[in-house]
Amino acid sequence: MKHIHKYRRINIASKGKEKYNVFKCMEPDCNHYLPQENLIIGRKSICFSCGNSFIVKTKNFAKAVCEDCKGHSLESKVEDILKDIGVI
């Protein structure tokens, strides 16, 4: 099954052991994961917020979020949509 992965950082270490983080694809039928955090940079991922694909530029995230969605509050997104449709 070929698709763009939707990455999320997860810890797969046993309880009481040192953390072992990997990036796992969260698509239902996919068992792909990246065992080394540095391998995520430059990969294409689906954004958890908007659903668009983007190139990952950092390994410092829990869920993959694109630059357009990063740091935007729900309130500002609603305001942008209302402006687009001419309500405000």
C-alpha cells in the first residue's frame, strides 16, 4: 500500500526502561516506523491539523504539523475562514 505517512512520535521502551522514541505512521493499515529520530527530517508527512502533505523540517514534535498550522489557534483559523467567505 503506497501512501504518504502520518507521523507521530511514540515511546516503544518497556516500562522502567530508558525512553526509546520512534516516529510511527498512524494510518490504520500501515506498520511503518522510523527507528532513529534523525531520519524523519526531509520526509513527507500528512499534517494532523489540516490533512495536507508537507516536508518535515524538525524532529521536535509529538504529531506532525505543517508550518501553516503550527502556532495557529483555532480562533484565528475560524476568523480566517469567516473572512474568506465574507462574513467579517
